Amino acid sequence: MRSVTEHQQVIADLIRPRPAQRRAPGDALGLVLAADVTATLALPGFDNSAMDGFAVQAADIASASAEHPVTLPVADDIPAGRTDIRPLQPGTAVRIMTGAPLPPGATSVVPVEATDADFAAPAPPAGQRVAIRTATTEGQHIRRAGEDVAIGTTVLRTGQRLTPAALGLVAALGLAEVDVLPPPRVLVMSTGSELIAPGTPLLPGQIYESNAVMLAAAVREAGAIAVTAPTVRDEPAAFRAALDAHAGDVDLIITTGGVSAGAYEVVKDALGGQVEFTKVAMQPGMPQGAGLVAGTPIVTLPGNPVSSLVSFEVFLRGPLRAAMGLPPDRPRISATLTEDLTSPLGKRQFRRGVLAGTTVTSYGPPASHHLRWLASANCLLDIPADVDRLAAGSQLDVWDLSTG
Ligand code: AMP
Ligand code: MG
């Protein structure tokens, strides 16, 4: 039997990143940069006012105080967005709003609160005078061009994940596109003649399809794009036809079911020779397969629901995330076991568990069809292949499924 680590390597070698893509910032949230972002624009782009108030020469109001205000004529009005800015004449004030370009010659801004002006009033300022009740220092309430970002600064680095703030910065710099690692498109296809879609009445012997729903969600949770195909019956020709319909337009195919030792193993029957079917020394999830179909990587997971999702965690989540430049592993914690446990010698066992702080308790039986327990577990206990019993109080590795 192949070890878990060996099969992980086989799958890691199969899944390669897609070439970098140029994307609009609005379409890049959560993706990882494939190139540095360097500013070709300064931020702020021009000297502007940090306050609603009056642009002045600080020297003109050096003597201003509450008792002895300095009164200046208001020569102009500059709302944000005005582009035709005339220089400030000494001995005058210019009404100015936050973010509006500072007139050349102005050396400070007086906030409206330190004046007798009423900005709520609709009257235009022309011909008005303003009484200023406080002096200002040179440069006060002015945002200088380039004080946030100077032209030529590398503001975001290759490998950095695009957060909302990073996307805002990209847009502020006027960039219509960024280079990112695009998420892989992953086809999820379940097989089994017993499977029918939820919402349809069950006949005796039929069950509802659950793996495709679950694995597509796991693909999305990992950050990739899930493409779902209709469930395929256990007929090799139908399975091949379904594969051929999709193989060209996805980056990875995941199938479930039809790979164990029974008869009617549709995936094995259809892909023998093309895909390497193997047994991995693990529980759950022993029957596995990996290979290429028409040049597209394919990973064939077992059909038992717990086996299929644990197999995704163990073999696929990491490589998919690595292909997107994301941290591949779930957080691993060394936790203290609260109970005695046994585990099959020679197989690495992934038991479902509940992690509370740094103590862990197994949750539900080890059987691979008990999905209920996995649905409310928050971790996997990673019990090494050469361990057959663990006493309460032992330390063991736990994969924290609640984050990452
Ligand atoms: P298989 O690997 O095809 O032999 O399936 C193993 C077990 O998993 C059987 O009990 C199947 O009915 C069940 N199973 C397989 N695929 C699915 C699926 N997509 N949804 C729910 N159960 C499944
Ligand atoms: Mg089956």
C-alpha cells in the first residue's frame, strides 16, 4: 500500500497553477498577486485641503484670536473636483472643501469651525468677508501630494492576497487591472446508479446524492471554482461521455465512487490504464486514483461520503490552494486527547473530533459512511500509521477544520 505522504506527492505533482491572469480589481477579491503593484501616480495626487474651511496664507492670520479675529475678503470658492484653480492672492481667503485642490500660494487651511462662516447657508461667498478666530501654522490642514504614496513605490507585493483595502488602493492608483493567480476550475462528478437528486421521491434501494454537493462546497471553500456535472450511472460509456463533455474546459476533475473492489466499479472500468488506481494506507479513504484524461488531471475519490470529504482534505485542498498562492494547510495543532482510542495498525487514521482549546475528543465512530458526525466535527485527529492505541492525556496532531 502507498503511504498518505506518497499519494499526496502524486497529486501535488498533478495540480499546477494556471498562468497569471489580468483582472479588474472588482473581480479579484481574495486572489493572490502574481506581480508587484508599483505606483505610477502619487497619493494624494495633488496638495489638497484636509478640512472644510478657508485656504489662506498663514502669515496673514498670525495675530488672529477669539478676542481679535482677522477678517479677510473671500476671493473664491473651491469645491472638491474643481480643476481650474487660480493662485491665492495674499490678504485674501478662499473657501475650500475637504479634498479640493489647494490654490497655489496658500500655506494653510483654517477649519470652518474657527470662523464666523456658515457653510450650511446656500449663499455664494463672492463679496463676503470671513472673520478668522485662530492662527494656523504653515502647512496646517493640508494633505501634501505623495505623502501617502510616492511615485515609484511598490505598494503591494507578489504573493499578497487581495483584501478589500488592497483593491481600494489598486483603484486609487488608477489601475484598471492587476496580475493574479486565477482560481482553478474544478469539475466534480459523482457516480452511482443508486443516487438521485434531493427533491425527488426515493424508490427502495435509492439514496440521495450528497458527495457532489459536499465536494463542490469544499472546492469553493478552498477558493477554487466548482463546476458540477449531473450524477453519472454505473455505465462506463455514460461516464466516458460525461468526462469527454467537460475535460477540455476545466483544470481538474474530481470523481467520487466506483473505485473500490466490487463489481460495477464504473470509474475503474472506464479509466483503467489511463488512471493509476491504488490503495493508500489510510482510514477512511483507502481506494484512490489519480492520472490524466485528455491532458486534464483527474483524481478519483472513493464514494463513501466521509471517505470522499476526508480524501479531499488530505489530498486535494492543499494543492488547490497552493496553485492559487494560498497557504495550503489547515492550522495544525498539537492537542491533548481526553480519552483512550484505538486505531488500525499500518493505516494513518483521520478520526473526526471536537477540539476545545488544546484538548480534543473523538466524535462518532471511525466508519466511512457516518456523515452526521463529520458535519458537526471541527477537526480531524491525525493518528500515525504505526500507532494502534492512544491513552487519554496523549498528545496528537489535529487539523483544525474551522479556519484556514
Ligand atoms: P462506491 O465507492 O461507489 O462503491 O460507493 C461506496 C458507498 O458510498 C456506497 O454506499 C454508495 O452508495 C455511497 N456513495 C457513493 N457515491 C455517493 C454519493 N455521491 N452520494 C452519497 N453516497 C454515495
Ligand atoms: Mg458506486
